[in-house]
Amino acid sequence: MTGTAIELAAAIRGGSTTAAEVVDAHLAAIEATEPTIHAFNVVTAEEARVAAARVDQAIAAGEPVGPLAGVPVAVKDNLCTNGVATTCSSKILEGWVPPYDATVVQRLAAAGAITVGKTNLDEFAMGSSTENSAFGPTRNPVDTGRVPGGSSGGSAAAVAAGFAPLSLGSDTGGSIRQPAAFCGVVGVKPTYGLVSRYGLIAFASSLDQVGPFATTVADAALLLEVIAGHDPADATSIRQEAPRIVEHLDDGVAGLRVGLISELMGDGIDPDVAAQVRAAADALAAAGAMVEEVSVPAVTYGLSAYYLIAPAEASSNLARFDGVRYGLRVDAPTTNEMMVATRTAGFGAEVKRRIMLGTYALSAGYYDAFYGQAQKVRTLICRDFAAAYERFDVLLSPSTPTTAFELGAIEDPLTMYLNDTCTIPTNLAGHPAMSVPFGADRAGLPVGVQVLAPGLGEVPMFRAAAAIEAAAPSTGKTPTGKDA
Ligand code: GLN
């Protein structure tokens, strides 16, 4: 049986199917099209079958089971999984097997979810197409000539291809929302600190956040409830309970104040994408929301600030891959030469570019001009968002400037970075944002509408997302056969 996570969980609990049947159906889907899609670095079929049998035993014995009991889930391969290789799609982690589970992985298991595999990504989550993976690109299930977006392209593709109804990604500058938009699925970047980063291999620690992919807004809300909430193992974890979102999904948007960000609706945005975002805004207005355009001027500087701050943090975080502690080691006569040889062989071109950029931005004499300046811009972005949220409950923009592009179409790094224009500002502010599929461009490729909210504004964000989903026209090219 296949379906949404909520449908599957109810059917398994109700006895009309079993976790074993559900897992087998998804493993069969993987077997059929994974050779083309390449969503996974590893499929953990055996472990999944064992876990499914355990869920079925618990249900048969009348024991209480979690809200996701028996539901297959795919996990981005930068989240640590005890006993299962975790690679970040990098050669430098070759052979490394984590001795512990990330907190989110523990919470999935506690909720009864069944991990079916680890998904492909741009190496160390640096990229927007999954083409930077050391193990080859993932293809977009909507159109296999196109990229699924990145860096969580494998997680988005796994859900879009029906390999699992749910998956986890990480979002540092758009890596959940951009692939969600490209693959026609829902993707959520929660408020910074709402979901534990313990066991997420760090890229840029002040921006990284784990979040859900799903085919529906309700499934995404349920998965977020499962993974959110305080974790003492993460020093930046917010000290409060996970928000209750699912119970608010039918609250509607009457009176909700929605601001359409004018800076993200003009230059550089494909007119087909902008048209769908306007249509989504109209749909919210028709459902009773108060919709207006709003200027958030500093968002236009987000990209430049991010591409200093994120590489700066990455240059420090990735210093730990030294040939001594994890994975690959290329032997050489001295320790120093061993480290150089290991890092030269182990890191791909984009990761090296970021390390060099970040090291430069942090170096004596340039720190104030680059890193310091970028931090000031970050403050300006926070200030402009705060001003907008005095007048609006949520904001709206495209998730991405364009729809999915063809594999190999973008070779120049700067052009690739432009993919993140709409998503990066929220990461810099620490706010939540999500991408909801709404309509298609003239080629039939899915468009993602981004709903943004102030810190811990997940409930109004999901209410708006649910209303957008309810009004979404069908696109013709939906990956899983659901109405988009
Ligand atoms: N595409 C962005 C980058 O390359 C965002 C990555 C992410 O969110 N992990 O840095």
C-alpha cells in the first residue's frame, strides 16, 4: 500500500495493512526506478524489514505505537545513523560509520517510522542541484533530464518518486525548500533551534536546520511535530516543547495578514513562477486573508552575506576532516603532508572553493571587510523582517527564481548561487519558511510558493500553507499522482 504518511499510519494501526506490506511496497518502488533516479547513497532494506516486523508485532500484541508506526522515511546522508555509513556524499568520509544516531533519527524511530535509506546530497550540503555529490547526481522524478535541486535533492526526489512518503533534509540556505519546489513536494525549514542539530554533520552551524519533506502539508506538519522540541544535546536548541501544528491546519486564513515580498517578485524571477505566486496570493485573499505587497529591502543583500558567512563557518567546521579522526586517509611522510594529501583527494571542487573563500573572509586584515560586513548585513535583514512582521503574520515569495533546470545546464558557481536568492534571507534571520507546490510553468514543471513566518511562527505558516495547498491547481506533471 502507498499513500500519505497519515493514511498509511492509520491503515497500519487499524489493521487494514501491515508495516511489512507498506515497507515492501516502497522497497519495490525503489527497486523499480532508483537505478534511474539515484535518490539514495544506501538503501537499508534489511534493517527496514526487521523494523517493520517489530512494529507489526507491537500492534498485534496491542502495545501502544508512535504516530508514524510503520511509515517509511528517507534520511539525508549528512545525519548520523548508528551502524550505517554516513558520507555527506563526500569521498573524505569514506568508510566512516557513526557510533550514534542523530537526535532526529532517534525521534523518528521512537515515533515508529522506518528508515529505508540515506539520501544523496551535494557534498557537505554545498550546492543547489545535487550535482556536487561525489557519488553522481540525483535525477528529478518529474523530469529525469532535470536536476532535483539541492542540496537535499535525494530527499526531495525520494518523496517525489514515491520511495517514501516522508524524508528529512537539512536547510542552511534553501536546501530543503529549493529541491521541494523543483520536485513538486512540500519542504519545511523550521525556526532555528526548533529541531535538534545533534548528529547533523555541520556545514554552517548558525544557519543549519533539519526539516521535513512530504507530499502534503499535513504530513509535513506531523513529521515536524515528531522531530521538534528541546534537546539538551544541542546547545542552540530552544527550551520549549514542540509546537502543536496539526490541530491548527483547518483553522483557515480568515483575517491572516499576508505580505507579498516585492523585492522577490521582479528582477531575476521567471515570469511563470511569479505568476503562480501571485495566483497563490489571490487564493489566500479569496479564502479571507488580507494580502498586500510589502518591501523588505535588505533581502536583496542576503545572497552576498550568506556566501561569506556560510563558507566562513564551513572553513572552520570542515577542519575536523584531517585524515586522523574520520574516514579517508592518504598516507604521506609527515602528518602535515598526510592532511594535505587527504583533503586534496577527499574534498570536491565546490567544497574546496568554500573552504578557501571562508578562510579568506576570516583572515587577519580581511575579517572586518568581509565577515564583519556580512554580519552587519545579517542584522539589517533581521531588522527589515522584524519591521515587516509588525504588519504581517506571514510573508510570501517564490521558493526559487526558476523551475528545475537541466542536468549540466549551470556550470558557473555564481549562477548556481542565484538559485538561493529567495530562500537565504530566512536562514540569516533564523526564521521558519516552507515551500508548497502551486501550479506549474509553461513546460509543466512544478512551481513552489514560499511561505515565511517570524521566529516560532510555524502555526500561522502552516495555516497559510494548508490554504495554498487546498487552492492549488493540478499541474499535469505531478510526481506521485496526487493532485498538486
Ligand atoms: N545552495 C546553498 C549552498 O550551496 C544552500 C545549501 C544548503 O542549504 N545546505 O550553500
